Amino acid sequence: MRHYAILRLLLALFFLYFAWPFIPQASSQLELAFWASWLVFLLLVVGANLATLLQMTKPPIMEQKQMRGQRTYNH
């Protein structure tokens, strides 16, 4: 289910598009700390979704395909 990772990347880029003009306007230390932590979190989200897209990691459990094997009962 690669489309979930693509949608999450697009959502993260959408948030960055709206936040980018406000980042240079940060004047206090608290604002700078907020934007720095926000950008670090954004990089973590982008990196995790790129790793999922490039199949470097397994997708989350709820996005993995369920394989149903044939169950046999030996009596």
C-alpha cells in the first residue's frame, strides 16, 4: 500500500508549503525552538515515508497485506 506513504509525503509537503513563509519571521528564542523542532519532526516524517516507499522498512502493521494460509487440522 504505497499510496498511503505517498499521501503522507504530500501532506507533509503541503504543511511545509504553508509554514515556510513564517519560519524566517521567528524573532524570539521560543519561536526559533518551535520551528526547529517542527522541521526536525517534518524530516522524520519524510524520512520514514521515503524508507517505506523505497522498501527499506516494512510498512505499518495495518497497511501490511494479510496472507491467509490454508489451515488444516490433523486429528
